[in-house]
Amino acid sequence: MSFQKMRMFLISVTAIPQKDGVDLRFLQKLANMLTDYSTATRVLYKFKVTGESKLLSVVQVSNVIGLERVLSGLNRLGEVEVTCQPIISYESFARRCLEVDEHLTGVNSGTLAKEGLYWLEFNIDYQGKSTDELINVWKKEAEAVLTSRHKEGTLIELYKVVAERKVHAFINTLDPEQLDSLALQLPIMKENGASVKINCKALQLMDDYSARILSETI
């Protein structure tokens, strides 16, 4: 079965704290439920948001009923809040909508590392600009980011929310100050910064978090 034409979703699962807080074993149960469902779903990434009782997962879906069963199982485990956003690869968006050259928009062959992992959520408005002007700036942005990955080996995964001006970026950097520098240097910030809001969270790969949280001594 080919996964190339599958739909993708960003799943967010937040454990609602009870009077005794959040049981770490409950988070583990939630993570275990967020797994491949037969051939209907394929989990690409699974993250724990640092300092929060929240999990994120990027999932490819060939049969939405499989996804529905997974999410139903999450709700049966306990008090949780689940959101499910349809997303597409940023490369596909850049190629089809922004007309970025194909040599930059191929399938990403890299993968994220466990150290220095961050989640950047870009909400893009364009007050005072026309749609054509926004597309022009956004193309420069996509070319800059994808060139950085292509030539400099930047570890980054990008997804765009369907029909929204919202982008999710998952990036590795051992120096958080580099993210501040990046945010100031991006074309979309230089030319449209007043209309862009960035939310930033630190992440851990869920498998790494699970291996460490119940066994590591400090």
C-alpha cells in the first residue's frame, strides 16, 4: 500500500489534571494508544510537550475509521482533551501553491533527533498586504527554510494546516538562542513580522521520554 496519497493529521492529546495531578503511567497509556492501527494509520512522530501533560502525534491515514477508533480509545482511557487538525506536507504546499523549485520540495530523507527539539507554530496574517504580496513573501520564506535543510542539513519537519495560514515546524537546535536569531532573520518576519505570531514549545520524543521518566535517577 502506498502512503504517498494518504491524508495526514496532527493529533494533540492533553491529560486533564485531577486532584492528585497527572499520573505519569496514564501518559504512557495514552502514548501506547497512539500507535499504528492495522494498515489504516501510520504514526510518523510522537512527542511529549516538555513541562505539560500533552502529547502530539503526526499521523498518516488511509482509512479514517482507523483514526476514529484510535481517538475513541484515547477518550475511553480517562479525562483527556483531543484535537485533530488536517495537515499537508510543507513541501507539497511550497511546490503547488508557492511554485518553489522541485529540487527543494522533494520528500525529506532526514529525521528529527532527540536532543534540542522544539515545536514552532506560525500563525500568519497579512494586514496591509494583498494576497499576491503574501504569496510572494511566503515563497521567499519557503525557499529560505528548505534551502537551509537542503544545503546545511538543518533538522526540521514542516507541516501546513489545511485551508489555514498556520504552519507547524519541528526543529532541532542545541542552542535556544538560535531560534531567536532564526525568528528575526526569516523573510516572512522581516517583511511581514507584525502580522505573524509564533508560539514555541520544547519537546521530547515520546519513546525517549518513556524510557527515561520512570527509570532515570537524578
